[in-house]
Amino acid sequence: MTDLSGRYLGLDLPHPVMVGASPMVDDLGLVRRLEDAGAAAIVMRSLFEEEVEAEQEMSARVREEPADSFAEALSYLPEAAATVFGPDEYLEQVRRVGEAVDIPVVASLNGTRSGRWLDWASKLGQAGAAALELNVYRPVTAMDTTAERVEAEVVRMVEEVVGRTTLPIAVKLSPFYTAFAAFAHRVEVAGAAGLVLFNRFFQPEVDPDTGDVRRSLPLSHRGELPLRLRWLAILSGRFRGSLAATGGVHDGFGVVQACLCGAHAVQVVSPLLRHGPEHLATILAEVSSWLEEHEIAGLDEVRGALSLERCPDPAAYERVNYVRLLHRFDVEEPIFRETGR
Ligand SMILES: Cc1cc2nc3c(=O)[nH]c(=O)nc-3n(C[C@H](O)[C@H](O)[C@H](O)COP(=O)(O)O)c2cc1C
């Protein structure tokens, strides 16, 4: 028997594979199937800053203005708040999901700025969440917004959430920070108990024929995992909190790769949306088989073994490796031979 157990955000998990934030939590039947398939924990879809602020604005107007202005107040809801769960319904859904399963339920707040909307963090704890993911999804387009300002705003947000709840906080970030290791350290000092690497920015599709710019939400592919592996490996042992991978883990091998690079938890969404919740059991079986094949008794034995600090060739994570690769023209696919060496 292999031991896959470990700790993530202070929670004892039987293994690292959890269900990442997604609409799968909308359906309690699906949530139970995910638990039956062996999920170690489940992350709620996000409650968005825009939704909470719209609700707060509406409540303030209803308090200040006569009852017949309620309909008018509704019209102030921004488009983004046309939503599956309003903030109160979201709390109710956290409660329902928590009652439906025995595994930890991680709530998710998604926004870009500190402010009163973060009051919701404490309500999520009262609703039964075991931890909170704070997703900072912020494509910065303003020409006068500097990296320093963006980072400072995230840090302030983390401090505010930490001040409002006793739940452990994991911050889900994009990889697009110039000096990611230093930034991760600032987020840790601000009180984050963990990082979730990485948010995917959904890139718009540009259609030259129609001139349309379309929003799209493609499922992930395996090629997205190495970016996560690299940063897990760089932070492992140096970021003192928990590390989770999200993005491009599609099988047990991907879970093993993430753990070897230092992940305490591995979140999956796309493979479950593609193949159904029961696919989680397949992924778990693959992790166990890999450990058995390599005669490793427990995941903790090898967690972080391929990190920057511990791996036999740390240069693989650094610039020197990039230079070496380009010099050798080391592409992995057949290429037009005359250009190769
Ligand atoms: C349909 C869909 C909805 C999602 N909703 C959320 C969300 O509400 N909050 C969030 O933090 N991430 C959300 N995500 C991102 C996933 O949690 C995850 O980070 C991403 O899909 C990468 O993991 P994967 O490769 O396992 O799909 C969503 C992803 C999909 C495909």
C-alpha cells in the first residue's frame, strides 16, 4: 500500500488530488460523484468582487431609498453580475456542498482590489468552508499602472482577507509577474497560507474574416503543465506555505510530476469536464501505480525531490539551460534536416 497523504493549507488530505474551482459544484449529484471517485477536497466556483459589490450597492440603496425604488436598484447591477449564484446564494451553496460531502470544501473569492467586498471572507467561514482561495485575475491594460502598484494592491488584498477570517488563505495567481519568486514571498509575508499556480488568462480569439474578438474558454492541454512545474520547483522549500498546481494536470503522471516539483495539492478540472467525475479515480490509481513501480512507500518521501533546491541539475530551471538548449538546437520533433545540425 502506498501512502499518498499530505497536508495542504493545514488540512490533512488522504492524497493530493482535489477538484479545482469550476461549475461542477453547482450540482450536488456531481459533487457526490466527485467525492465517490475519491476527490481529496473540492474548490467552489468563484464568487466575484463585482457580484458582491453590486449586492452591497443594492442593499445600501434599498436601505436609503423608499421600497418602490427596489426595481430601480436592480438595474444598477453591472452586466458581470448576471450570475449563477448571488452572494447569499453562494453562501447557501457552500453550506449545501459542505453538507453533501465529508471532504473539505474550499470557497473561492475572485477579484482585483481590496475593499468591503472582502467582508464576505468571514461569511464563507461561517458557511462551513474549510479554507479560502483568493483568485486574483487581473489583466492590466492601463499604460500608467506599474508592476509595483499591481503587486502592492494584491498584497493589500491578501492582508485584508487575512484580517477578516481565520480560514487559511491560498492565493491563486497568474504567472505574469516580473519577479515571481520575490512577489510570492511578499504574498506569504502578507499572511497567505498557500499559493495556487497558476490562473489561466482566457485569451480572446480574433477572427480576421468577421472582425470579431470572441471570448473563449478552452479546456486546458498538457502543454500548460511545465510552466507550473517550473515555478513549483523554484518555490518549493523556499515558500514556506502550501503549494498547489492547477492547469494541465490530466493524468496520474502529471500529479506525480507536480508533487516531485513540490506541490502539496494538485487541482484538476479540464480532465473531469472531458471524461466525467469518475476519471478522478483513474488519475489516483495511476499515481499509486507509479509509486509502486518505483518502490516508493509514500509521496512525502519524494515531494520536492526535483525542486530547484534539491534536484541534481538546478541549472535546468535557470537561464544557463536556455542558452544550452538554443545552442544545441534541441527540438523534440522531427525538423527539416538541413536546418538542424
Ligand atoms: C468552465 C470553467 C469554469 C471555471 N471557473 C473558475 C472559477 O470560478 N474560479 C476559478 O478560480 N477558476 C475557475 N476555473 C479555472 C480552473 O479552476 C482551473 O484553474 C483551470 O481550468 C486549469 O485547470 P485544468 O487544467 O485542470 O482545467 C474554471 C475553469 C473552467 C474550465
